[in-house]
Amino acid sequence: MQIAMVGLGRMGANMARRLMRAGHECVVYNRTPEAVAQLVAEGATGAASLAALAERLAPPRAAWVMVPAGEATESTVMELARHFAPGDIIVDGGNSYYKDDVRRAKVLADRGIRYLDVGTSGGIWGLERGYCLMVGGERGAFAQIEPALRGLAPGRAGVAPSPGRTGGTAEEGYLYCGPSGAGHFVKMVHNGIEYGLMQAYAEGFDILSNASSDALPEDRRYGFNLADIAELWRRGSVVGSWLLDLSASALAHNPDLSNFSGFVEDSGEGRWTVQAAIEEAVPAEVLTAALYARFRSRREHSFAEKMLSAMRQGFGGHKEPAAEGDQR
């Protein structure tokens, strides 16, 4: 199918590449023309503006927006809508707040434009591994862009369905989750869980790291090789995961993680998950504590926070903000 990709950053550019690899025709736009030129050289059709992008798409049009959540997404979606017609589809594949999706969908519906919110997980590795896609909005619009979803998703990728399952798109790596906001709600909780998992690994490795402390009795001090332990746990352990793979890689390259300060950002979705838990009166002690740990990391840095930074860089290419006066 023909589909536009608006925003060619770390994820958007690779998503366009994966779509083209799957045989889809991509029209691309980015504020910086260099990013557009690179994709054009790889087979995409470039556009110098959103108006030009709309002209290059055959009705009914479909455009996938991959820009930062908040005002950037809001302005891009609304400007794109000015160039679209009834029956066209706008997809927000970023990390928008699900309540914003509900509002935007209503505004666009008044113009006859269909809006989908797609929680997208895969980070900088998605080009090769595929993207896990959580879709909210009108089911008919979902069906219309399903070929693109199938091209972006990992497919079965050698992972057998869970025992007892009788089939569905979840096994392929994409899922229609419900009406407007549902896709980003599921992605929000996904990221909240991610916070908790990362914090558990970080604290565990911190305990291992400090097992040689002089404060401990001499006969109970252990100088563990953390890289070896992480590598060991990747094989047959119940705590094995992609996050552990990334941790093992970080430790193999730099066992004391001295290239990280331990300053850990939060994307906003962890906060929204905690807020949703409050609104639903659902206890979420682990996820809340993991969010607060990130706040604390900006004041003091432990090995646990360095581990969190290492994992964030591993799966998403997230760089630590340089401290004042830091010229790294």
C-alpha cells in the first residue's frame, strides 16, 4: 500500500525503511531536508511540505506521524488534517497521552478524517526486529492500514503462540486494542511495566556490585564479575529478557559502567501510568517506586542508576543529558 511517514528521527526513518522492504510505497517528510534526501536515495518519495505530501498520496490517504509527543504531535496532526479530506487516515505512532487521542479523534471525526493511535515499541532495533504495535481508533481504519501494520510488525519471528491460543494478530506483533486512546493506553502501561522491570534489574546488579563492600564481614565479601553473571542469566534463567540482553552487552563493554553518570530521564508514560492507577484506585507500588527512583537519580547516582542509563541507551538510543560543564 501507499503510506506517508511524517518525522524521520530515530524510529520514523527506520519504520519507513522497513515498510519499503515489505514492498510498500512510502512518501516521506521531515523538517530537515537532509533526512528526506536520505530516504529518497533509498527509494522513498520525498515531500518538501505537508501540503506537498498530501498531493503525492492517492485518496484515501494514510499518513503515519512519528514526532515527539505533545505540541509537536498536536501541531503536525492538525496541519496535516488541513490538507486531508474525508475518508483519509492520520496515524499517531508516537507516545501521546491517550486522553489527547480521544480529544483529537473527535475533532478530526467532525471533518470526516479518521484517526488512529498506535503505541509503537521497538526502539532503534525495530528495523531488524520489527515493531510491536498497539492500535486504537476506528476498526475500519485499522483494517485499511493493516497491510502496513503487518509490514512493520515482527511476524511470528520463531516465537510459538502461547499454549491454548487459537489465533489472532497478536501472534504477528500487532493488535487492535479498542476505540480511540486504547492503543496509547496499552503502550502507556507497557512503558510503566518497563520502568519496574528495569528498576528490578538495576537494584539487583547494585546489590551484586556492593557485595565486596568493606562494611561487610571479610568472610562474606564477594567480588562478583557482573558481566559474567548477566551473561549466565541469559541462558536458561527465568529472569531472561531483552532488557537482560542489553544489560549484559553494556557490562561486557564497560564492567563498571563508568561511561554513564546515572542520570535517568522519564518519558512521561511512567507518570501517566501512575496517574491512571490513581484514577482507577489500583495499587501500583512497584511502578510508582520505579518512577520515583528516576526522580532521585537526578540528585545522586548509584550503580543502579548507571545500569538504568545503560539499558535505556541499549534499547532506545537514549543519551544521557550532559551535566553542566561536561564536555563528553
